[in-house]
Amino acid sequence: MEPTAARGSLAGLLGIWGVTRAALLLCVLKVIVFPGPDVTSDVSVIYRGWYDVLVTGTFPQDDVTWQYPPAAALAILSPAVLPFLEYATAFFVLALVADAAALGLLLRGARGTGCSRRGAWLWVAGVPLLGPTVYARYDVMVTAVAVAALLAAGRHPRTAGALMAFGALLKVWPALLLLAVRRRAAWVSAAVTGVAVAGLFAVLMPGAFAFLGFQRDRGTEVESLGSLVFHVARHHGWDGEVLLNYGSVEFLGPYVSWVSTGALFLTGAALAWLVLWRLLATRFAPHTAADAAFAAVLLFTVTSRVISPQYMVWLVGTAAVCLCFRESRMGRPAVLVLVACPVTMLEFPVWFGHVVASDALGVTLLAVRNGLLVTASLLAARALWRAAVPGRRDVPSTPGPSWAERTRVPS
């Protein structure tokens, strides 16, 4: 009965994946019209424009919206492998392939003692709850690489290190996955891969690192945690404005730089806490690397000056890897991330106009979504610390003399 039930569960999972992904694909192909602004314009206009520059052998050095490390060029150029399709259609198909690859990796990671398909179920459920934005950005491709790296960390440290470095050169954040890796082989592999790939791009394509300056100059995006200050302040006389700036909708005006600096300070504090955890941690289980990666990505997401909807794909992916392990401590934070997914879809793209207008609906959606992520971050950090860092509860107490011994009369 158990093998039959397992096959039925797998068939149900794959069936739900197929139906939900078909719906996503129909949305980005505009067979189904999804409410809100057109999320596919990033691919059909911005990505396609970058593609036309990248095929000439250089990076878009004069475009401030290019804010990605050099290996991102591979994602933008990837539709060339499907020359029989129009650029945007080919990109959406490849996003679907990356989604399927992540699911396959999670199902493989569910095999063996102490493993579970909960992670695969989280991925199957979480991705469609974010809406068509998932397939209209290249983050699902990066997340598939991160999932592969985390699942390889235990048995194949060199492969894991190489994948983490490559992921970091795709979109920076996978570098956080290295924080909990203990094996020196993984760090050496990451260093060699990072230097080799970055050096190759620097030599072959001018402008490989122009993105660093563009990232530095970003402000406070309207969906970030810090933006809530200005959403409220707009109703109390603050005379700033909301404009498209550096490729995202940001607040511009008095005190914005203060909030942006505060976000950078919080990110630095999060990094310091993670380093302290790594120095003090002494208990490492098979799931610790995944738990630490999920906590790190959560902390860096909530403290960022920008929380774009596609960032949620990173959280769903790393949470899914955690849930592949039955002993993972990240169950509750993972559930909170899953709950935050449909709220994110409502704030973008469905009711993004309300967010930009800072009206009651828009501010409420942001407060709920960001509140869920902050709570998930605190719970994940607490669970990670308690699981790996020895505390006073772990120190065996030496029993003192009993009452009879204390009151015994010397003979």
C-alpha cells in the first residue's frame, strides 16, 4: 500500500505542477489576460534590448538599469538556444524548463532516510501563488542553480561551491549560501570558479563590472520595508514623489537617503550576525546548510532597499530545500513565506496602482507582506541559533549537596 500511495502522491504533485505551470505560461503569452500592469515588458523590451547589446560582445555600460553581475548575460542570451521562437516566447519556455529542473532536484533530494517531499510540494504551491511575474524574470533560473548547490552541499562540496559561485555571478545573492558550508573544498571550488568565470567575462566583454556603480546609487523602492515610512508620510505633508528610477519605482525626496542608509546599516548588521553565528556554531546536521541559507536570504531580503516580487522566488526555493529534510527547523518560517506569496501577487501586479498611490489598500498589502517576511526572518534566525550554537541549556549542571548532606551532623 505504501508504494502505491507514494506513486499516487507523486502523480498528484506532478499533475498540479503541470496545470499551474500551464496557467502561468498562458498568462505570460497573453492568452489569459492577468490583471494589473503588463509584467512581460521586462522581457520583451528591457531584456530584448540588453540582448541586442550583449550579442555585440559588450555589456550595456551606459544603461543604469543593467544592475547584474556578468554571468547574467548568459540568462539574457539564453533564448538564442531556441532560434525558432520569438525572443520573449523562448525566454518564457526556458523559465518553465528552469522551474521543472528545480522541481526535479527537489524530488531527488526527497529520496533517502530523513528526507521528505514537503520541499517539492512547497515549490509546486509557492511559484504559481506569485503569479506570472515568476516567468517574466530570470530569477527562477538563478533559484534553480541555488537549489542544486544546496542539495549538493552535503555529498559533493566541490560541485556545491562551484554552483554557488556561478549563482553569485548570475545575481549575487547565492553567495550567501556559502555561509554555512564547512568543507574547505567547497570554498576553494567557489573561489576558483568565481575568479575564472569573472576573469573570463572581464577579458572578453567590456563593462563586465559596470553594474557595481549602478547598484550603489539605488534608492528606496516602493515595496521595501523602509518604504512604509514614506507611504505613511505622504499623508502627513511629506513632499517627495514616486518615480521610475534605476529601473524600479522608487521614492525620491527629503529623508529618502536616510532610510536607504538605514537599510544598508541593517543589512550590515544582518551580515555581522550571520558571521557571529558561523563562528559560534558547533552543531551541524545535514540540514544546517539549507537552514542557514534560507535564514540568510530572508534577512538580506527584508533589510534590502528593494524587495521586488521576484525576490520571493529565492525564498520559496531555499525554503523548499530546507523542507526536503524532516529535521529542518524552518517549517514555520517556510509557511509564512508561502502565505506571503499570494499577498505579494496582490500588491504586484494586481493592485500595484494602489501601492504607488500609497492608499489604504496598497499600504495594508505591503504591511502584511513585509510583516510576514520580518516575522519569518526572526523565527528563522532564532531557530538557526538555537539549533547550532550551544547555550546555557547545553551545559550540564553539577548537582549540589542534598538537604540531608547539608544538615548531617559531623561524627
